[in-house]
Amino acid sequence: MRAITIPEPGGPDALVWAEVPDPEPGPNEVIVEVRASGVNRADLLQRQGHYPPPPGASAYPGLECSGVITVVGAEVAGWAVGQQVCALLSGGGYAERVAVPAGQLLPVPACDPVDAAALPEVACTVWSNLIQVARLGAGETLLVHGGGSGIGTFAIQFGAALGVTVLTTAREAKHARLRELGAAHMIDYRGQDFVEEVRRITDGRGVDVILDIMGGSYLGRNVSALATGGRLVVIGMQGGRKAELDLGALLTKRASVTATSLRSRPLAEKAEIVQGVRDDVWPLVEEGRIRPIVDRRLPMTEAAEAHRLVESNDHFGKVLLTRPPGGGSAVS
């Protein structure tokens, strides 16, 4: 088969569409013929040499895909050859075929089968952090940083479906579309202080939960924006790895800070999360209350362009890589 490989870490042009060995399924795995794979920030970090795949995972980038099952492992139950699926992956989505643990498969919900590739990673990330970790509930307030991203556009829809008041930071040009997704208040992070805006919007109370992709540069301000009993969940480090934390402010608010990742979790934990998504999120997709937000589709042979687009932050929602007809040629 062909896959996007990374012979040497570097910029987008480090991505090469090349012949590689076919994946072999384990007894609890299936082979999925990939139709599309979502592009995530973790893929950019892997390309740069900063985020290697966990032991045993595919060496190729790609943390989610949609496609069709072509082979079923000997111990797999409940899945069949020819079934349309989407899947959470530890790697390998930028390829024609990928081996997937059965516990990380999801049926394609009521959406375009290609666009379903935009759902697994964001749905699992958002559900696990907002429900399992932050215990977000109806009537609370949620601040989502990076509202125009794949995570952001999904978290806004999910929060609105839960009956939560959603605030989000994003460029002003994206505000109208974020309101359509269910955000009640938009904050332009380039021209407004989000802490001051949160206090104004909440009459000084602060927000109950913050979903943060920035990390270090936002840590102190995030704590300042929390309400008493608030929960900050950090899922990214776009703003750096390190920062000072005022424990006095945290203690005064009886607040908590949690940092999580998804890719390196044990298979059993991932399967539990995927099942939670199937139980709690998939009905919302079936009802049309949540939909995949796709900025554009590009063939896998244009993976470098897809990475440049995600790095620019000019996209809205997810960028998908689709399997090129006939296998394609080297990436440029």
C-alpha cells in the first residue's frame, strides 16, 4: 500500500507519499480501507519530530479515519467486512489501509461517510475531558479556547447540546459561524483580554469549565477566569510547556487544573472512551445537533499543503486528507 511517511523530521515538505508494507491485523483488530483521515495538531508535531507514536503504533501520522472494513481479526465480534466505520487511531491514518483495535471503531453516523473522518478524535477528546474529567453539566458555563479549530467547533456544538452557556476565543472573522454552532459569546483573542471579557459576561463570577489548547501562556489567566469550584482542563501546549501557577489563587477558588492526552492511553481506556462517545455523542449526531465541520478536503498527496493550512490557523473546523485515485505520487 501507500502511506504518508516522514523519512526525516522537518517542515511540511518532509511528508512523503511512499510504498510501505501492508498492515497485518492482530486477533482483536480489523483492517480498514481508508477513505479519509483528519489532520490534527499532533500530526504536525509528529512531523517535526516532537511527538513520536506510542510503542506498537503505526509510524505514519493520522489519529482518525473513515473507511470500510476489509479484514476482521479472529477474535473480533460485532464488526463485519464491508461495514462503513470511522475510527480513533494511535497513528497510521494517512494511508490506504490501517489496522484498528476493534474497541476503537465507531459506526458511521448520519453524515457523509468521508466527513465522518472529522469526528473520532475530536469527539473522544471533547467527551473524555468535558464529561469524564470536568463533569460539565447543564446550566454551567464553558470557555473553549480556539473556537474555530476542529476541537473548538465540536466542543461548542457539544456544550450547546448539553444546555451549557458556551464562550469561545477566536479571530473576529470566525465569530458569526461560531454563533451558528451554538456559542453564546465570542471573544477576539487578538484584540480583547479574555479574562476581562469573561468577567464582564459572567458579572464577575467566572466560568465553570475551561477547555484549553494553549497551555503555558494561558495558565495564569485561565485560573483568573475560573469561577469558584471551576475546572481547567489543558489538552494542548500551543502556547508553551511551562508557566508559573499561583496556588493561592487556585486554593481561594477551590479550583482544579488537569492536563490530559489521548494518544498514549491504554487500549482499555480508549475503548471505554469510544463507547462513551457512541452512547452519549452519536445520538446527538443522528439528531443533527452535532455535525462534522470540515473546512476542506485535500488528497493525501497534498498532505504538505494540509499541514501548512492547519499551521496558518486560517481553516475553520477540520481539514481532511482523502485517499487519492490510483494511489497518487510523491508529495510536494
